[in-house]
Amino acid sequence: MSSRRTRNGPTLNFKAVLLGEGCVGKTSLVLRYMEDRFNSQHLSTLQASFVSRKVSLEDGRRAQLNIWDTAGQERFYALGPIY
């Protein structure tokens, strides 16, 4: 976690990396959180995808969420520590 100051106080920065076996729902969780939808025909993630979202916290502070969705196939396991 890090922060930077804005007009309304510091913006907190959070990074989440989703790791796990293939076809367990990592991308579905991201899609549901970011777009409030579900795609039953989703294709496997290749390497990784990145999404970012600004949110307001209950105490009035702002936070930047940075989410990495990694591939679950065995051949991509080595990429996990990079993110």
C-alpha cells in the first residue's frame, strides 16, 4: 500500500494479485467487481490482465485499487512472482 496527496487528502493505493489454478473464477471475480456482470463463455486469461478502480472509503478517503488477474495455466506459474 502507498499513498499520494490530492486536494481532498491522501489517495491510498492498493495492489491485489489474483493467483490460482486455471478455470477457478479469478477473472469472473474481477469482471463481477468491475462491471457487475458475469460471462459464462469467458476464455482463459493469457499471461495477465490489469484493471484499476478508484473508490471512496467510509471515512471519506479515496483509494486506488490496482488488480492483476494472472493466468492459471501451469505454464504461466513463473509469472506470479513478477506481479
